[in-house]
Amino acid sequence: MRWTTGLMAAAALTMGTALAANAQQIDPKLSDYKPVSGVSGSLKSIGSDTLNNLMTLWAEGFKSMYPNVKIEIEGKGSSTAPPALVAGTSQFGPMSRPMKGAEIDAFEKKFGYKPSAIRSAVDALAVFVHKDNPIQCLTLQQVDAIFSKTRKGGAGKDAATWGDVGLTGEWASKPISLYGRNSASGTYGYFKEVALFNGDYKDSVKEQPGSSTVVQGVASDKFAIGYSGIGYKTADVRTVPLAAKPGGKCFDGNAENAYSGDYPLARFLYIYVNVNPNEKLDPVRGEFVKFIYSKQGQQAVVKDGYFPVPSTIAEQDLKAKKLVN
Amino acid sequence: MVAPVAVERLKLEVAGAREASRARAVDIQSLGEPYLWALGGALAFGCLMIAGFLLLVAWNGVVTFWPKPIAVVTLADGRKIAGEPIRSELFRPGPEVLAKLVPDQRAAIARSDGFAPRTLYRVANYDLYGDDFLWVTSFEARSVEQPPGMMLFERLEWGPFIGTVKSLTADGRQQAPDLLGPGELARLHGEARARWQRIREIERGDIGAVNHALEQERLRLRRVAIDQGEASAAYAEAKARLDRRQTDLGQRYEALAAEAKALKDRDARDSVVLADIAGKEKQIPLSAIVRYYAPNAMGWSDMLVVYLSRWWEFVSEEPREANTEGGVMPAIFGTAALTILLVIAVAPFGVVTALYLREYARQGRMVAVVRISVNNLAGVPSIVYGVFGLGFFAYFLGGTIDQLFYPERLPSPTFGTGGLLWSSLTLALLTVPVVIVATEEALAAVPRSMREGSLACGASKWQTIRRIVLPRAMPGILTGIILAMARGAGEVAPLMLVGVVKLAPELPIDGYFPFLHLERSFMHLGFHIYDVGFQSRNSEAGKPMVFVTTLLLVALIFVMNIGAIMIRNRLKRRFAGSQF
């Protein structure tokens, strides 16, 4: 397999037609995954639905190397991951947000050590609008004023119409139609924490059961706005560049800005694993983690529309799990 | 003969009566026609809705797999894109868009009242550009053509590729495409796919069997260790046996692995370099191409071949790429198995309950309460059944079974988690009221005279029920079961708790003892629709798959219902002959 070469170019969003932004590149320093012998058994993953497709892609890739490993994937929301790990019904707990203190405590109470987090991919949580929407930039405060009824971000007044966030012409008087996720989702929690400054969502947010439903909702509603993982972007929606502070520079939700932290809604996607610090990880799980951090594994991340992790993070996490020396 | 005067009087009287009836307001209650019209209208409306829904699903589902032409669009700045046109729409370009256009274009838009058409193209090649769909407005496109050379390659990974063959490497030797004979690519591709199938067979089937045998031995050893302790003689014997088998199976594994490796090495020597419209190249193994075709140069018959082969792949293959491509065979299988198990569980339960309630129980307050409870059960939300199934069946019953019969596999649960058995039992609970009510009605409809006749002939109560009542009630009972089946096959919400998964590693039936594995989790068409429609990365690409899967689910339920109805009709005929 030959990887495409070329630089990651920022998607040029002119006139609604973003043409030929080059595909995302993976870190060439990541290692190539080589299958080892003696790996068999079954794995079960229960957790985030943001990571659902990605887990499935990893499972497919892993299975093509180890045809006799059985992998089951269930993704009903990040909040379902910790209980399943504690009960031992799953081996992997993908989560789109870090575990909360209470969840870690519950785990520690049962096993005597903390769960290990694997930073498997980078997601830029995107704010989507309809493809014809001319809006060029939003600050987090504006986003807060649009989505929140408490406005803890410090916006002076509620943003109910597109005119309130600076659009003119036919847009100015049109009310903003809100789309969001349901409360079991880690995306809901993360957006509430970062974009809403822990405030409360407006009651008018239409809560959707899945990440891609949000995008479909925005695609079919010209005056809509919604948030979801960047991987779910389609040709019918646009992502809005975001600025962290009023008057600050707006950044696109692309890999560069996500890595540098300029894009305010970038986050890691985690996979939690039950690793006893005094024992070596069993071969199946260990190899799966190695696979995630390999070229093939991170290529799957790109395939699913997220951003791959750099090799430094891969090495850090692999060392922490004692998988490499 | 009537006197003329009398006739005149009669005429007058009739006219007077007419006058009177016209004056009296007609009571609408007494007229039948308006109600007839209303009823007929309601029926027509219902039929129209159902037909409309089925047509929508069928049309969208049927056209999905038909090969679409590939258009090459030359943009105003000279760049070219190639893709399948998906749909077009009119839109009103905003002032910031208009500001960037040249006056000619602005004038053209103004002429059509400020609207401009745009077309969505599926440009594929996701691995090269990170976009698989693109809107192109009419003022951006300079020309659109359909060159016959453009080809679409369906790949195992990354979705389709639209472009041309740049060069071909067969057995390590590179060839330019113009040096190839016409059938050469097809022949090499066929060979590569056959090799790929063989590798899969070895890895899944043969090596799978070796691993299964090994796993069984390991479990046997653990079982002995749990039952008799690690110090016992039986343990030592089992251990020796395991070691023996391990070397044995190890050798077989090595041989098979070597065979697979050789095939894979051979496979790696056949590859193809594809180039997209902009000249960007991508090399992929020949076996990673599922099928390829040049739609612009194809006739009807060739298109039909592609169409049918896609359908065949859809119903016979496993899903790929997180369920957005490939087939849904495991889901079809899971749905059918679930429904059949559901019927096996629900029929005896429902019929026995109804028999007792109607024939044996003393009709009193107690029976009335039971009956009302059963009717209320039908109104409980299905997700509640799911929670009950998870708590009672999976965790309580399943957990107990695991501790008693599968201690060697703990802590990984065998029956102690969602699975096919628990799902079908949960659905059986959900649908049992339907069967009970239908059976009771059917039993009540058997004429009293028949029972009395039978009893008068000296038959016992049970003989009467068995020989006279049940056969007569059978068509009605079957109707209840058919209703239950249809309800159960379309139900998804409770299943999400008790055993349906996005990706099930194995079918519930395979070649290893005991062949039917009721404890395994499974895939389901209903859940597949939810998953592809609401969870897949690219909802644009997922949408047609939703329609296809819905079409398939409706067809599956239809076939199962037809089957049940045919059985019912045969029974009806059989018992119709044995009347008094």
C-alpha cells in the first residue's frame, strides 16, 4: 500500500464548493503493524457512539490480521462505558470525553487501581450550519448565546435570530433552529462543558439520537445550527470556524489547529482499558492497543474522518501500558 | 279501469306528497350514503398511505444498485472533477457569492429570478481528497461530459474510486494498460478474487477449526481444574492430553498458515495503479477491488449484470467498512432466526394460556382480572420489556446458567449477557398477549352445538378440545401467531438491550457442536437500518443503504407472513373436509 503524499491543506470554503483539500496525513513515524503469533480470544467494546464506527473499522482491520479473534461492538453512548468496564462485560470502553471522578472511583473501588486511558484519536467537535449559510466566524461566547439559556460564557444577550450573530439580509430576521445530541452522549457533555461553560442548554435544542442525525437535521433545515464530530461532515453542511475569545482569530476545525490547540473544541477520543499495573496486558488486548497506534490503525482514524494522533502520543501511551520497552 | 277523475286526484296527491317531503328536512342519520363515502374514503386513504410508503421504499431501494453514469465536469478555473451525479436543486446564491461572479453570470442568475441550479456529485476517492460528495453550481461548471473511459472501482476499503487504470502489475511484471488484451484485466481480476476467497476460507474455516479445537481442550482442562482440583490425577491426564493435542494442532496450524502466507505473497504481486481525473495515482492490490465497470460505455445488459451482482453481494456477504458497504447477510440471518425462535416460544405459551382461560378456568372475577392484565401487557412500552429481559433473562437467568454450567469460561459471560435466546424470549413476552387474545376469540367462535355433540357422543372434555375445538380454532390461532410474528420481526428497541450489536463476529449457526449457538449476540435488519441511517460517518452515502435495507426487511417479513398464511390455508382446507 502506498500512502498519498502531499500537505494537509486547509479546506478552502469558498462559494460552498470546497475542492480538493488533500486527504489527512498520518505521522510517518508511527510503526507499521506486524501480526504476531498466538493471538486469539474474544473482545467486547461497549461505549461511545462517536467512536462506534472507528471501533468497527479497527475491529475489521484487526480481524483481517487475526481471523480468529472475535470482536463485538456496542455503542450507545460514552456513559455506558464505565459501568460495563466495572462489571467486566466489556474489555474496551471507548469514550468521547474523559471519565468523571465518580466513574473512576467506582472502578477503583472494584479493582483497586485506576482505569487506563488510551488517547486513540483527535476529534475537532464542529459547529455545523447549512451549506448556504454565509456565516464566517463565531466566538465561543456567541455559540454559548445561541445554545445556552444561562449564557455563562458572558454574552450580553441571547442570540435567537441569525441577525443576533451578525448576519444581514434575508438571514437577519430568521430564528436559529438548534440541533444537538441527547444527554447520554459524551459529545453533549463536552460541548456543555467547553462551549456552554457548564451552562444549560436551551429547551429548544432538538436532541438527536446519533451524531450523523445532527448533521442530517442541519442539512435539511436552512436556518439550523448543530454540533457533532467533524468526521460526520457531509457536502450539505459547512463547519463554522471558531474563536476562543471575543475579537480573537477564528480557526478552522482542521488537524493543524486541533493539534496546536488553536481550535477551541478539539478533544481526544479515549479508549478506557482495565490494565492491572502489576501485570502485563494479555496478548489480545495488548495487540489491539498496538494496532490502534500503528499506521494501519491511525489510517482507519483518517478513514472515519477524525484526526490521527502523532507518534509521540502513541509512544507515551504504549510505554505507560508497558507494551514497548 | 280507473276513472279519469280518480287519476287526476292521484296525480295531485303524489305531487302534494313530493312537496311535503321536500319541505321536511331529511334526517342525515337515516341516510346511508355519506357514511359509506366516509368509510370508503378512510379505506382509500389508508391504502394510499401504505402504497405510497411501500412505493417510496421500493423505488429508492430498487434503483440504488443500478450503475449511474460518471460525469466529468470542467470547472471555470480549468480544474476537472469526475463523479456520479446524485441530485440537483435550485438555490438562491447569497450576495457574498454573487459579489465574486463576473457580470455575465450575475445577469444569467438575475434572469432566472435569482435562482441557480447546482448538482451534487459523488466524487469518491475519499483517500485522496477527504471528501466523497461535492456540490457544483451551474456557474462554476464550464462543461459537463460523459467520457466512455471513466471507470468506477468498488474497493474493499475507502469506498469507491473513480478514475482510470494507469498500469497493471501481473505477477511482479508491470504492464501499461494499452498493451493489455481486452479480457486481460478481467481475467487477472477474477484470479485475484479467487485467491482472496481461498485465503479467507483458509483463515476463517480451516484455521478457525484448529483454533476452535484448541480452545475446547483448554476449556476442558479448566473444567477439570474447577471440578477436581489441580492436584488430581484427572487434571494431570487432561493436561497431558492438552499438550499432545497442542503439538498436533500446532503442526496443522503451521501448515495452513504457510499455505495462506504463500497465497498472500502471490496476491501481493498482482496490483493495479489507478489514476483519478486530476492525475493523482494510487496503487492497490488487484484483489482489493470488489468489482469495476465503465458505466458510460455500458449497455443495458452489462448494467443489469452489475446490478444483479451488487444485489447478490448485498444479501450474501458480510458488511464492510463499519456496515456502510458490503452485504447484510448476518443481519438477514439474525432477523430470520430471531423470528423463528420467537414463534417457537410464543405459540405454545399463548395457546396453552388461552385454552386454560377459555375452556377450563371458572369464569369469575379472578379470570377477568387475568384477562385485563393480559390486555394491559400489550400496551406496555417495548423498551420496558427490553429492560426486563436484560435484568431477568440475561443477568439473572443467564448469570445462574453460567455459574452452573460454564464456570470454566468465567469471567467472560456465556449466557450472562444479551444473546439470541434472550432476545427471542423477550420478544415472545412482548407478543404473547396478541396470541392469547386471538386464540381466545378463535376458541369462543367454535359453536357450542359442536362441543355438546361431541360430549353427547361420550367424548371426554379433553378429547372434545383436542379433536373438535382446537382444529376448528386453528386458523384463528394461526392468525394471532402471524400477527405476533410480524410485530416481533419489526421490533428493535428492546433488542438493543438484550443482544443486538452493530458488528457480530459470528453467526449463531456454524459447523461446531452444538451447531446452534443461542447465546451469541447477533445482527438485526431493523437495528442495521438505525445504525446505517443515524450512525454512519457519511449520511449521504448511507441514505440509499437505509432504503435498500428497509426494502429487504419488509420483503423478509412479507415472505414469512406469506409462509404462515399458506400453512393456515392448508390447515383450513384440511379441517373443512372433516365437518359433520
